[in-house]
Amino acid sequence: MPNTSEMLQTILTEKFSVPEDRIRREAKLTDLGLDSLDLIEVLFEVEDTFHIRVPQDSAAIKLATIDELLATITQLVDAAPARREAEAG
Amino acid sequence: MTDRRVVVTGIGAVSPLGSDPATLFQRLMNAESAVRAVSFEANGSYSNVAATVDYDLQTALQGRTPARLENLDRITQMAIVAARQAMAGSGAIVDDKSRHRMGVSFGTGMGSAAALEDTHQQIFARDPERVRPLTVLKVMNNSSAGHIAMQFGLAGPDLTYSCACASSAVAIGEAYRQIRHGYADVMLAGGGEASLTYSCFRSWDAMRVLAPMDAETPSATCRPFAKNRKGLVLGEGAAMVVLEERDHALRRGATIHAELAGYGSSNDHTHITRPSVEGQARAMELALADRKTPHCAIGYVNAHGTGTPMNDPTETLALKQVFGTDAFRIPVSSTKSMHGHLLGGAGALEFVISVLALTHRAIPPTANLDSADPACDLDYVPLHGREGIDLQSVLSNSFAFGGTNAVLLVSRA
């Protein structure tokens, strides 16, 4: 199964035509040739792919680096089962 | 201000009868019909009849990212392709000096119908939490006009008109006024419709104005002016033209296809659907009076000719009211018999056909007209087109639900 980083890379290359060599861990999302509307859609695709919900107040994420976005995704993915349990409880 | 005349320097069309104007006109002259059976497997195998565009829009629009292409509804995709054809043919130059005097005028009845339907499905039937983030921008009625302006960098007026089946005729007429009255030098004008969705078909069905499919020959379902006509047949597509101030076009040595020499606009004002002879006749008279074109100059009328029981005899009476006994001399045809009714896109497609009739010296036929309704007793160019016809001026009629009548008059340049 592909890891989080590979899955994010697939979104960026396949849906948004970002050249692979520009997707470096320290690169900011805004430096990938994506405009503000693209970034909203990136977050939507991320949500769909990882079955998470990025909080509405996502301005900070749009300014984040790939590394920081990956950290956020991991954090939300890890929190998801706990939240589901809480909802079930 | 000096008298500013308006000419056509570029034409484009993505139609059920071909995705460029030349193919479209050739197939019309051959009396080919694009009308065929369509079905919706996902909706209980619902079926109907329509004239669809069979063209690879994805390939035509490559160069955009898949995400951005997905954000263009089918109508916008077709409109951009038609606009590109018109701009390429015109050779109009867009630069920092000219772009502020160049605009867009677009007409559509239903706009992004497929995107709207899909959004409703998403909200009501699938998952309202997962509505695509740029839905508003895809569905809004001026999406096509906005994307066309961006495509070419046009910074002048960017307008969208919605007047049902007269939408794109109005868009062309109002663009003509923008140039004539000095607000712009070049307008990329036209419109489109892409409403062949399940919910649109169901809504039209409910109104009982669609012709039921001709079981023997589906392509012959649309029969304007015929005794056995049973209603209209839906079509889809987009058509765009470059309108340009005449001296502006002459100075740059542009190829001038024709002059847009008149526009008439009126409303029936009595009933939301029932057409009025008086309203239609007034729109034609206004188009003729606009630049004082004599009635005798009209050598062809591209009729609104929907094929509904009400439209065709009413339009016939309106033509007689305007032209008197001369009405019997003028060939009148409904090309909707072949490309279907493009609703908001009809006026623009039929304007392009009218320009092509002038430049090709040829009149496309009314297909499927074996036997005319006695109440329709003009020369409807039945079954076969006519070539070698020396046309001076052509009228293109568009009449809409809501009562809007729009008539465009195009003359040899």
C-alpha cells in the first residue's frame, strides 16, 4: 500500500499536473504553481483520499510546506479512529 | 459620433452536425439530420430523442490540468472551443492596447445544467458533506463568458444574457450595439446550451412540447412546418462569432464574412409561452428598420421553426404581416429539423448558418418536410438545399418562452 507521501504526490501530479521534481518536502504548496482555488481543491482531494476532514479554518495549511501538510494529514488520520469511537460512545 | 457599422470577421461552432462551421454547413446542405435516440441507463433506461454533440472536448481542451478541466461544465467546454475557432479565423489581435476595447457577450438558457444536476444528486442523494469546492464557479451562468474572456485576455464588457430560446441571438444583438454605440471595437459573441440531462428531459417531457421519437426513422423526428409535426427536438452545442467595427476590421485587412446590419428585439407580453404574430413581426420590422434594409433585400429567412404546433403557423403569419405577398417569394427554412433546438444556443448557431448561407450563396433546406401544414404555405425549402443563390441579406429569427423575440439581419459585406 502506498504511504501518505506517495498518495499526496499522486494527487498533485495526476489531478493538478504538478511536475514530480517540484514536489520536495520543504516546498510550499503555493510554490507548486497552484492558485488559491487549486489549493481548496487539493484539500478536498486530500480529505477524500485519506478519509479525514481538514478543519474549515485551513488558511494556515494553504501556506504550509509539503512536509507540514503531511504532518497534518498524519495527525488527522491518527485522530480519526479515536473520534469515531467517541462518536459511537 | 460617426456611423459605426458592425461586421463579422470570425465564426465558430461546435454543433450536432460537426465541430466546425464548414462541416456543419456541408451537412446541412446534404439535409443530414443529427437527431437520434438517446438513453439514460442510470435512470431506469429512460430514453428520448435529441441531437447531441459527438466531439472529444477533453482532447480539444488539453493543456489544462485535469482538475481545472473538471471545473468547466460541458457548455463552457463547447463555448471555449467555438470561441477559439472564431478568434483564430478572425485573426483579431489582443494586446495591451486593444484588450480594453474587446469584450464577450454570451447567451444561454440553462447554463451549466449537467453540473447543477450533479450537485443536486450529490446533496440530496449521495453526501451533502462532499460537494465539490468550486461548484459555485462551475454552475454560475456567467461561467462560460468569464472563461472565454480569460482564454483570450479580453478586458472589455463581459456579459451574459438569459432569455430562453432567444438568449444567444440577444447576446449577438446586444454585442452589436456595444460596438455600434462605441463601447467596444470587437465583441466575441454567441452562446450555447448543454442541457441534455435526465432532469431537463423530464422537465421538457412534462410540458408536452417534445416530439415523440419517430419509431421508423428517429432522425426524422423533427418536422417543422409539416402537417404531421409533433413538437420540438432538443439539441446541444455552442456557436461564437467575432463582431468587429467595420473600419477597425478594414484597417487590419481582416476577412469580412458579412455585415450584421440589423437587430430587432421585442416581447409578446401576453402569455409566458404562446407566441404572438404581432410581437414576432415587430422584431423583424425593427431589424429591417435598424439600418433601413429594404424588404426586397431579404433573400432567405432562417426561421425559428421549432416544429411545435403553435410556433410554425404563427411565424408564418408574422412573416406575411412583415412582407405581405412578398413573403411567398422568400425562401424560409428551419435548420432545427437537422441540428435540433439548441435553446439558448439556437440563435448563435443559426446566425452562423445565416452568415454561411450568404458566403456560400446557398440555402439549407427544411428536412423531413414531405407534406406541409396548410396553415404553413410559404416556401420552406423542403428536403433539398439550393445552391447558386445570390443572397443580399438574410434574417435569423429567434423567439423564446417568456415572450422575448430577437431577430438578426445579416448582409453581404
